[in-house]
Amino acid sequence: MPFYHLIIEITLVLLIVKILMSKSTESPGKESPLSEKEMDKLIAEWEPEPLVPPGSLEKDPDVPIIESKVGKFVKIEGKECLNLATMNFLGMIGKTEIEDAAISSVQKYGVGSCGPRGFYGTIDVHLNLEEKLAQFMEVEEAIIYSYGFSTVASAIPAYSKRGDVIFCDMEVCYAIQKGILASRSNVFYYRHNDMEHLVELLEAQAVKDKKNPKKARVTNRFLVTEGLFFNTGQIANLPKLVELKKQYKFRIFLDESYSFGVLGENGRGLTEYYHVDRRLIDMITGSMEFSLGSIGGFACGSSFVIRHQRLLGQGYVFSASLPPLHASMVLKAMEYFNKELFASLESNCKLVHDQLAAIVTIAVTGEAISPLKHIRLLNNNTERALKTICNRARENKIAITTSSYTSTELFKKEPSIRLTVNSDLTAEEITASLSTIATIISQYNSERTSSE
């Protein structure tokens, strides 16, 4: 061994021994303890950062404060307005019998359930409501969730997983978008109600499947759509979707949150409206927060499909179950369902649509039979302009609102006024309120023209 190698090795050994045997007066990385005086000084000087940005807790002048029940009329900051902004399509809010059912439920069960369905959170009214919904929708089984948003957002990822394929309309609501994101599936969005574009995407997937048949055999394919689109007020072409399902072999998930209790002779939604056999729809989801005037959501279909959610539907498994008072309210609200009620809503929707269509300075989006109408100005259709019109309408005792979207929406939405229709409105109220709105829009356009 060369002499210099020996010198280097001896030096390293001595260095290691020195490091091991040397004693430090304080542990490495440990700071000297502060004196009590120093700690008091630091505490006195410390200024915590705000949990929310400064000014964010101040009242937003564009957000009206409601001071009454959200019924046909609503009190906003001391002024009673005709409510053309509510999703209370069938006027369930404020019905005395429904309120009495809620009070009786609170007296019997208390306010909340304080547990998920699988952990002492299942109450007899939950089972009664699930049975009632299944019977009404003429399916094998139904399941209820404690929150409308989490229903479809939980149901989608309960079935569609990483590697699976989802075809979805670009205009689906935010809850569906979040459910699809949680599934981590491969997503292909087709243009709104554009069946030709959907066929192109299905054909492209079919080509991929032929190239890799082994992968195709283990890939599940789903199509997700709303029955009545919240963002457009239009309805899906369900007969065509069922036709494509048979041809391209995918499962259909249909969200009826805004069409349940609205479309169809008996309020069963889009399937009844188009006379489509519900057995051809793999899963139907819906909300109990609009036509039923309560809280929560439901999914229904075959027992095989629904029971799967009792194990893998995150909003069902991990969330406290629906407060029994809300289940009791829904059971009572469904007793009001009848053909005359749904016919009255449809008649009002058509009347509103016809009168809006007569206003030449706006564009109206939404089916004639839809209680959701989106209004846009033909000129200067800006958020500011639409809010000005809504504020002036409120000054004239009419409550309407602009559409609001989160910053994380997948596709940019054009600003609009969202006007809603309910079954309690009279023809006189509709005519008078829309005449006032037309006058407000005309005055705004005149002011804008004169200022240019």
C-alpha cells in the first residue's frame, strides 16, 4: 500500500474519533431557551395574519339579504318582491302541512342524525323515503344523500375509476364536473346537445378499442348528462342518447336534479317526458332541494347499481345522514304531486317563454317548458349591465338574479340573467312582472345609447 494512502486513512480515522468524542455544549439545531421576559415581549409584538382577506367579511352590495321564507313572494331588505329567482318550482316552501311534518319530526327525532347511514345514522324515515322514491320512479331501489351537490358528485366516482372513459356534455352543472374530476377517468366533452360531435368522439374511442382489445375489455364507458341543464335551461336528447348507447355500448348516468318534479305528466322527469323505459338508464340522480323544497338528493335504478353506492358512495358512507326532519318534509311534499300541479307549472313556463321572446332587445335560452330561462342582452351583455337591470327590477319589487359561476368552471359561461318560473304564479303576475322587466331593459338601453 502506498505510504500516502496510509497517511490519508489515519487522518480520516482520527477525524472520525474526534467527531464522536467531542462534546458540544448544546444539542445540534437546538436554540437557547428564551427567558420569560423575552417571550412576553415576542407575544406582545406578535400580530396574527387574518384568516380571510381584509374586507371579505363586509357585506357584498350585489348580494341581496333575504328576510322571509323563499316562497312566491320574498322580503329583501325590507321590500316584498315577486320571486322570479327561486328554484321552488312547485311552491312547496311555506306549505303549512309540510312545516307541521318538519316540526313533528324534530319533536320525535331531534334536529340531526349525528352519524352516517352505516353507523347509527339510519332512521326509519330514511327507509320510508327511499321506498317512496323507488315506487314513484318505478325502479327497484333508491338511495338518499344528505346534500344535493354530493349526490351526483359521489355517485359518478363510485362507478367510474381511473382508466375508464366518460363522455359528457360541456354544459353540465358544477356538481357533475366535480364528480367527474373525482373519478380520475378519461373525459371527453362534447358540444352542448351536439349529437354529431358526440358520435365523432364515440367513433374515435371505438377505433382505440379495436387497436387495443385487451384494454377495451376492462374499460368501462359512461355517458353523463343532465335531464334539464341548469346552465342553459335546455333538455337533453335522451332518445338519441339511448340509441347511441345500444350502438356503442356505454352506460348512461342521467341527473334529473332540475327536471324531477318538472318534466313529464307525473313529474318523473325526462324519461317520462320522452316515454323512455327507465330500465335503459343505468342510474338516475336527483336533488330534493328544488321541486321538493327540502335538502338532500337521491339516486335510483336497479338494486345492483344502487347497493354499490352504499359501500362506495363517499357522500353516503362518510357524511352524516339526512336530518330526519328533511326526509319527513319530502315525504309530505310528494303527497302534493299531481297532474294538475305539473300542468300548471308547464303552462306558466310557456307563458313566460312567449312573453320573453317578444322582447326584441334580448336573447332567451331555455326550452319553452323549462322553468329555467337565461336572458342575455343583444348589445352590451356584460355582468355589470345585467346586475344593474336586476337591481332596478328589485326596486320595482321583482326579484331576479344573474347567473353565478365559480372560477374553476371547466368552460367559460356567458353572463346572463337567470329567471325562474314556479307553479304559484298567476297569468296576471307573469304579464305584469315581465312588462316591468321589459321597460327596465328598454330604459337601460336608452340611457346607454344617449351616453355614448
